[in-house]
Amino acid sequence: MAADESVTLLILGAGGDLTHRLLLPGVGSLLKIEPTRKVRIIGADRADLSPADWKKRVEEAFDTVPVPARPKRSVLSRTRYQRTNLLDATELSDLIGSLAGPLVIYFALPPAVSIGVCKLLEDIDLPAGTRLALEKPFGSDEKTARAFNEQLHRVAPEEQIFRVDHFLGRSTVLNLIGLRFANRILQPVWNREHIERVEIIYDEDLALEGRAGYYDKAGALRDMLQSHLLQVLAVFAMESVAELSATEVQDQKNQVLRSTHLWSNSPKRASKRARYTAGTIGRRKVPAYTREKGVDPARNTETLAQVQVEVRNNRWSGVPFTLRSGKALGTPRKQIVAYFRQVPHLPVGFDNTAAPDKLIINLNPGAVSFVLTMNAEGSPMDLEQKELRAELAPGWMLPYGEVLREVLDGDTMLSVRGDAAESCWRVMDPVLKAWAADRVPMETYPAGSSGPDGWLPGDSVVN
């Protein structure tokens, strides 16, 4: 779809935090880069918002970017909010019937409500070419993901369904494709012969921050590993594409995910889980997770998850990929680290106690570093490691801006395809079942620490 064609963006759940904190600023960052883009924003929810309240909400979100005056005025003059019970067939039908195409329906809703709305949409006449955009999680396991896909396909074909993973809109993740395929020095060594192991880490110093309503039902594995980090792995490990098209990128990513399995096929050996206890992060005192407001200790929710997988194909077989993410950790660490194998022979006479060379790709903020072994200062026979670092410019728009741009244009390259959503659950389902059966112990770590002893990144490979 041409960027100069007007598109209606209908946000279901417009009264929620996702819309105000991420979606509307995302649209704003897109308009800042493409001020002539024509988009009409319609909000709908059960919340009682006046027209003035809604416009103020949109304006405040745009001011965080900030959006140039002309596109800002254009959007504010055409936007509106309609109070709607989204699970009432008549109200939902009347809402959609009042809108002209091209139409994008964005589900900024809890998963159960999204499923209910999709059920109603099966019996509502949608404008031709209507696109559906949905937030994770896409189901709660492989079986429910498959059932949800079947339901979505009764409303719209796959090419009109956008399963949003905003990590795919991060400039650093997008830069992975350029780093992989535009550098001759890396192409020959991007395989099992030269890379010993890979870690994909997203450790946060944030604690629960009032998100118990969602997080306590999800946990670190569902929230981060099953979705975001497996998508990053797929981009890191995929084969070369003939062109930067949705079909090419999606096909290659999905080949990786279909080849991904738990290390040694054992959820007990390949996974670890933990939960933070009371501690201090900087100057903040953090209560134990089980004492956080809204948390049900009986759910036994983990706040730190680590899972090792293997991509069983010719390029990566035998290489452990460690996925790890957690909250309330002392030092935020958001990066991909590829550890290279030692050289097959080091001339006698060199004194080398250095660790393996490695490539570090920081996800936030963006940077790429090579940690290489070279002659040390002093004796020329001593070797040490030096870091060669390149800072990456910030993305030209917010991650949600990148994703929304693709949705509004009808390009699924940054979307999660239906079969990929099912594959991600297929990888993690055995871990979730093992945890539910208490086959993997729940460890603890003080808030503000680096996690439990013995499973820091770099020391966690299962042999």
C-alpha cells in the first residue's frame, strides 16, 4: 500500500497503558520521519473518555517524540474515540461499520479479550483488505496458538495478519541482517566451525513496576524467551536471503525455528528458573517478588529464566544458544554474545591466558564490539584482549514506529508468521510442563544481584 494513501488505524483497547505509552508515540515517531503520511486514528474501549480527553492523550503522546506541527494538527483534527463494549457484537459491528477502508484493527487487548473479539469479527463484514495487528502472547502453548491461528484465518488471510513483536523493530535487531550479510569478514566464520556458543541476554534492572496483572500470569519465560529472544535467535542464525522481502526473511527465520530444540532434549538439564527476593537496586529498596502488590505466590512465577537450545541444521548443530532474561538484576545487560573457538594452534612461546575472542552486539543502546586477542603492552610474548567498538546511531524511529510502518503499508517482514508463533511454543512447551511439575527447582536471588550463583552468562553451557 502506498504511504500517501490514507489508512484508518482502529485501536481496540485505546484506554490502556499500551496505547498511551507505546502505540501512540510509535505513530508519532513515524509521522516525524514521514510527515506526509496519512493516517486516521480511531480509539475504542470501555473507558469513558470525552473527545477532549482523547485528543489530549494523543497530543501528549505525540509531544514525547515530538511530532512536527503540520502532521500533528492533521491527525488531531481527524481522530476520535468511541466508547464501545468490544465483546458486544452489535456495538463492535456498529463501530466497524462507521469506518471506511483501508482499515487496520490493532488489538491492544489482553489475549482472552482479543480471542473473544476475533470470534465476533467472523460474523462482521469488514472493509476489503482489512488487516489485523495483535500483541503477544499468541496463545498459551502450541495447541492454543494453532487454534488461535485457525480462528484468525477465518477473519483474514495470513498476509493480512500482523503478529507484533516490537523487538523486530529495534534498529539493532534490524542491523543484524546488514552485519550478517554485508560483511565478507564475518560470512565465512558465522557457523559451528568457528563459533563455540551464543548467548542472547536481556537482563533488566527494573522490578515488577506495577505490572503484576500481566506479569504474574506470564513470567520471564513466556514474557521474553518464548517470543522476543527466539525471534532474535532466528534473525541471528538464519541463512542468507535473496532479497529483503517479507517472504524471504520470514521463510529463513522459520527454517531456524523449525530446527530449534532444547539442548539434549531435556528441559530439566537445559532450563533454569529463579525469583528475586528483597534487595536494593541503586538507591531503590525492592521487596521480594512474592510481596509485590498483586502477586499471587501460589502461581510460583519466575522472574529470571534461562534456557539452552540447539539449532539442529548443518550450520549450527552442536552450538549451544543460551536465552536468558530476568528482572530486578543489579546490572542491565541486553546483548547478543558470540564466543569464537580458540585457534587450532598457538605458536610455542606465547603466554596466552586470555578468554576466547567474541563478538558483542548490544541491543540497547546499540553497539557492536569485537573483543580480540593481540599482543599485550610490555612483553611481546604476552597476549591480552582489546575491544574494538562501534556505536550504532539510534533508530530513526521508535521500535513501534518501525512495526506500525510495516503494518500500515501491508508489509509483513517485521511480523511473526503463524507457523513461527506455533514453533516458538513448540520449543518452550516442554520447559513449561517441567516447571509446572516442579521438575526444575525454583532458585532465588536478591534484587540488585547478578542472579543465582553458578548460572551467570558465559558459565552456563551444558556439556
